[in-house]
Amino acid sequence: MSVITICSCLWPLLSYGAGQPEYYARWMKLPSDSLLEKGRAFANDGVHADSALTCFTILVNRYSDKLPKKEKYVCARGYSAMCFVYFFEYFDYSKALESLGKADEISRSIGVEMPQIYMNYGHVYSTIGDQNLDRKSSLLGIDYMLKAFRSALKVKDWSIVNTAFGNTISASYKLGKLDMLAEDWEEYEKTVNRNTDSAEFTKFNIQLYKSLKLMTSGRYKAAIKIFDDVIAEMPLDVSHIRYTLVMLEYKAEAYANMGNYEKAVKSMLRMEKLSKEFEVKDAYIEIYRILAGYYKQLGQLDKMEECYSKYFRVKDEILNYMQAARINEMKFLGEMRNIEAQMEAVKQKAERQRVIMLAVGIVALIVFVSTFIVVRKNKKLLAANRSLYDKNVEIIKSEEEERKARKQYEHQLSELRSRLSALDSPGNEAHVAGNEAAYDGEGRASTEKYKNSNLDDDDKAMLIERIRNVMEDTDSICSNDFSAERLASLVGSKYKYVSQVINETFGCNFSTFLNNYRIKEACRRISDIDKYGHLTIEAISESVGFKSRSTFVTQFKRVTGLTPSEYQKMTRSDYKQ
């Protein structure tokens, strides 16, 4: 299953400011049912996440054990709706699960089973499984989706029946577990005659299931015919486009399994065109990843590289979007907590007008002070980052000059030794040979010492120099399989001696030692805009040997005091000047 799930994640637009204090005060008076509907309307429009969260927060804060069962049920639905906002709008999975936990707790306390809670659990765990390649979480997501399907079937909630089962079909196929749906499939087929409100969706799920069953048995041509039939019948509009995209992706997979990568590419290119036309932005990352693989099979490496470049760029855009969403969330929640505290305090006072004016005044002051503090902190942070950046540039420049000087010194020393050897008289040759023999003997003696980990200063100095020479070879250290054993082999020593020298001389273990060199090389590449300016942060990370972007960011911050994005931004700013 791709990231394109049926009736799945929206691509929300950030909007801040709809939840103003005056609205908050007015919404406080609304009945719980009205608050829930207003919040759901805000959540569904995709641009007023803060207003939706305000409505749901007011609602769930009314919960107490003394409430009647009907009111508790509405609060449980409010918590479930909060999960939707946290998950789809702010990408905050921990808060989404926390909200679901409270909704589940309330529903159990009143003895009411809520299919929506199970389906939201399924969305969260399936997404976590997809993003982290965590099979356990993916299976848990399928389990919850099936619970949602069975629960919704009992109460004839056809929307959840179709959404849950449709997502389960694709997720099970992806994990090679389509057979686990056999019993539920028989029950689902019966809904065709009972479910008149969502008959179109039911028909799509049935065709999807049948086509994927054909795929699992290797009957790709028969599956492709179903995909083509669905695509031909499906209207090209906003409400149906995701169905078409799903079928195009599976059609491409079928062609690829048949070895016909030309047609697989053609199907994916149409999928890309439709995604752009209807602005289904969450589909781009999957499209470019799959296309890159198909172009590789065709030997079209230029197009493969182009797709990977788009893939990494979209990943960066999504990451930046998620960071912006979470910053917006923190800002909103902080202000909302202050507003709630003020509203709770002034509610106890008699004059309603004075209460409203005081709340508005306090909010205005908070916003003003917060803005002032944020602006001032941003200026200080920018100055501090600039200072750190300049220091890092100077350090790298100094180390480069030191390295060149050391290489020059070694070259001169080598020439001097050659000249001295040539000037020696025949009578001295025996003396020189004797010294060389003595040196060799010392080397053998040192080898004996190495066996007992008793390195003398000369041994250490020689080993340190060799280690430095290897670590300055970026082709070697930027290989993602470079290890301490490989380093020991290259310097002609043993692992334990190399480890000992690194620990004693540089005060760190091999992993930290290697990461320091790789981060310095990453800084050089980020600074070399002419050569590496087209690469994303993730591509830079991979090019210097890091397998994980998060590890790269952590180590970059440790070494330089800046994130890679901050460092790149300042580099490009200097480059433009």
C-alpha cells in the first residue's frame, strides 16, 4: 500500500488566528453537541485547525464523572475528534494517541463501543508503521481497522465500514497478509445490497480486493484489466481522484512484476500528472521513489537521479512543513492555555462586560509581549548562530591550512632523508644500514609491545600520523561501511592499538572520532555551493556516510552547534553576497 490511502490524510494548509479570544468566549456558551459539530466543520475545511482544537478543548474540559451518559458520550466523541486534528493537521502522534486513550476510557465507562476510535487508532499505527518500516505497528494498525470495520458493521455506519475495510485491504496486501481478510471479506460482500448510501465506495473496495487477489496469485494481466475498468469508470474530480491514483499505482506495480517497466513508468507518469493537476501533494514522495526504481531497471540512470532528487526535495519540504505545523501548534496551545486561565478567573466575577474586556486586554498584552520576546530571542539566536557559523568556518579553514602545512613538512622531510642517504659515503652505508636495521628491530620490538598494549610515545606518534592520513582521505571515511577494523587495516596496525591511540590522544571512541571527520567534510560540501549546491541535506548526509538523517542532524549539532539547515542557510546567504 502506498501513502495514498483511501479517504486518508488531507494536505492541510496552516492558518493561525481564527481562534480569537472573542470567539472563545462565545463558544464557551454553546451546548456540547453544537461545539462538537462546529469543531468538526472547522477540522474538515482543512484550514482552521486551531479553531477546531479550541472547540474540542472547551468540550472535553466539561467532562466529569457526574455528567449524564449522553453528555459523556459527546465528550468521548470530542476526544476522538481531537485525535483527528492532532494527527492529520499537526502530525503530533503522541497527543493523538493520548486523546484516543481518553476517548476509549470514557466509552468503556459508559458501555458504548465507538468504531471511530478504533479507526483513528488504525490510522495512527498504520502511519507510524509506514514511516518507520515497523511491521509490528503496521499489523497493529490493521487489527484496529478490522475492529473498526466489525464495530461499524453492527451499527450500520457505512462510511466507517468502507473506509476501514478499504484501508485494511491495501495495508494487508502490502504486508503479504491479504488472506487474513478472508472471513471479513465474505461479510463485506454482503454489504453491497444493504449499503445504498456508499454503494460506489463499496464497489471500489470489492474491485480493489479482487484485483489484489489476482496480483498475489501472479495473474497480472487480469488484475490490469480490473484496474483499467475502474480508472475508465471513475470520474476525474476531487472526490474521486484518490481512487484513480491508487489504481494507477497498482497497475504500474503489475506491469513491473511482468518485467514491462516501460508501461510501469507510463502509468506512474500519468499518476504524477493527475497528482499535480488535483494537488494531491502527499502522493509526490511515493511517486518519485517508485519511478526512480523503475528507471533504474530500465538503465535510465539520468532519469533515476532526477527522480531521487525530487524525492529528497519533497521529503525536505514535508519535514519543513511538519516542523512549521508543530511550531504553530505550540504557539497556539500556549496562548490557548493562557486564555483559558484568564477566562476561568474572570468567570467568577459579576460584570460580564468587564470580564470580556479584561480577557481581550490580557490576550492582547500576551500576544504583544510574546511577539516582542520572540522577536528579541530570534535576533539573539540569529547572532549566536552567525557567531557559531563563523567559528566553524574559521576552524575548518585553519585545519585545512594545518593539514597542508603538515603534508608539505612530510614531503620536505622525505626529500631531506633521500638527500642524506645519497650523500652518505660507502663507508657510512654500513652505519646507515645498521641504523635502519636498528629501526626495524625497534619496530619489531614495538610490535611486541603492541601485543601487551604497551605503546611508547614514538609508536603512538607514528600511529597517530598514519591515522590522520587515512582520516583525511574522504573517499575512505565517507563510505558507509568504514569501520575501526578497516582503519586498522589501512594503517597497518591492530584494532586494539588504533582504539587505544584514539581514546588516549583524542579523548573519544572511534564512532565519535569518525563522525567528527564526516561532519567537517559535510560542512565543506555544504559550503561548496558550485559543486554540491544542488544536493538536499539528506543527500549530503548520505554522501558523507550517514545512514540516518536524524543521526546526521544530531552529530552535526554536536560538532558545530548548528543544525545542517541553519549552516546551509548562512552559507547560501554569504554566497549570494
